[in-house]
Amino acid sequence: MSKWKIYIKGYKSFLQLEKSLSQNSVEAYLNDLNKLIQFLEIKTPNVGPKDLNLNHLKNFVQWINEIGLSARSQARIISGIKGFYKYLLIENIITKDPTAMLESPRIGRKLPDTLSVEEIDSIMSNIDMSKPEGPRNKAILETLYSCGLRVSELIDLKISNLYFESGFIKVTGKGNKERLVPVGSVAIKFIRQYIEHIRNHLEIKKDCSDIIFLNRRGGKLSRVMVYLIIKDLAEKSGIRKKISPHTFRHSFATHLVEGGADLRAVQEMLGHESITTTEIYTHLDREYLRETILSYHPRVKK
């Protein structure tokens, strides 16, 4: 470990200062690198950063595979190690990168659970609007489905960022990046009803004066609270799928793509950095694809 310490210290500063990564991201990179160091201490304790070769790395990958790490976890760890060696190259500590020929395992994208339009209608209809939390929960779910928000974006949504006249809301996503998202008339209606008839009668905490969705004590909702609201409604609707706030985001995107929306437009609305992240929503069911071809392909029409 002593051979690695000085380089890890420099790498940590590089990630914080040059890459401007958050503390959590920096810790994640260093944890991945530590897995390699732990392996080397067991198998070849005298190997330092400058001594590492492709064979050491291949043995390490075989080891993390054998201990049962998923392909996704393996790929992340390898990516972290490659990042470390890229740093060593930049700093002229090494002249040859031993990770250059190291391949990451292929990752099969796990398709997220989605809800059909009928299932979403069923969940919405099971909200008890006679209870004080009913209008709030209705507004929450309509916003999640109408705008495809992450749960963190929903609970941070501000009244000052509602532009209903233009049909948009301003959302703060990952990395504090702001984006404008179209909002439908149904969601607008229920947000307005909630603000006017429920929120305006709460004793609101000072630091929550601009936050839209509040708990009964006038404080900000937690992610867990939103999850429990959705879980309870799914059970009442008899839906057996694994449901979370993210399910509404997935459903929003899938329904848009199935309806013929352009992937780049969906990417923009979801706030994805990469189009490949959005391409997960092209998992249209085979029957839908077949019907589309039978209906629209000129070589199939009778």
C-alpha cells in the first residue's frame, strides 16, 4: 500500500480540483482503486503502480468476477482503474498505460418496469381525494408522469419555477443542471388545485416557502415518503410490478417513444447527458413493432 499512497493522494486532488467531482464521486473512484490494491496485497504484495501489467489486471478482473460482482460493477471498477492510470500518464509518472488493452465486461441493459396507460389510470383513480393529502398526491403523480421527473427533482420543485402560461416548469437535475420541461394541462390543473386548496392553508416552514410539495407539517417531502405513497397506491390498484417513483419516469419516456416521439426530444426532457441512456426506452414490445410494420410498411400493405 505504501507504494500507492503518494499517487492516490495526488489522484484524489486531481479528481477534486481538475475534475470538480463531488465528495461521493471521489470516494467511489478511490474505493474502486482500493479493490485492486487489496487484490495485489494478497497475490503480489510488491507490485506498485509503475510495476502493474496487463496480466495483473486480467487476474484481478477474473478475481472480482469469481467473487460474484455483477458485470455493471466490474465495468465501473475497471473504469475507475483506467481513470487512475490516465492521471498517471497526464502527470508523466508513467509512459505506458497497462490498462489500455483491458476490456470491460459487456453490460446487458436491464429493462425497467413500466406501467401501461391503463395501470397509471388505475393508480390515479385510487387516490382518495376526500383526504387532505389526496389532492397533493394526485398533483405529485400527475407531475411525475407528465414531466418524467426524477424523485429528487420533484421534491425540490419550486413555485418560482412554474411557468404555466408558457406550459413549462424549470427543473434542477443532476449536477445542478437546469432544464425546461413541458408540463401538461392535467398536471397544471392538479398542481393549481393543490396549491390553492391545501398548501395555502398549511403553516409552512421558513426554508420551504418556495417548495411546492409539502408534508402536513409544512416541511419538505422526503424521497421515501413519495416512494411509500406510490407503493400504497400500487397495492390498492392490484399492481404486482415493482413500483417506485422512477417507474413513472420510465413510463413517461416509454409512452412518448411508443407514440413516435424523437429520441433526442425525450433525451432533452429527461435531462440525460447521453442519447445512449435514453435508448433504453426503445424496448417497444414485439407486438407493437409488428402492428406498426403491418400498418405502415409499404412492402407489407395489401
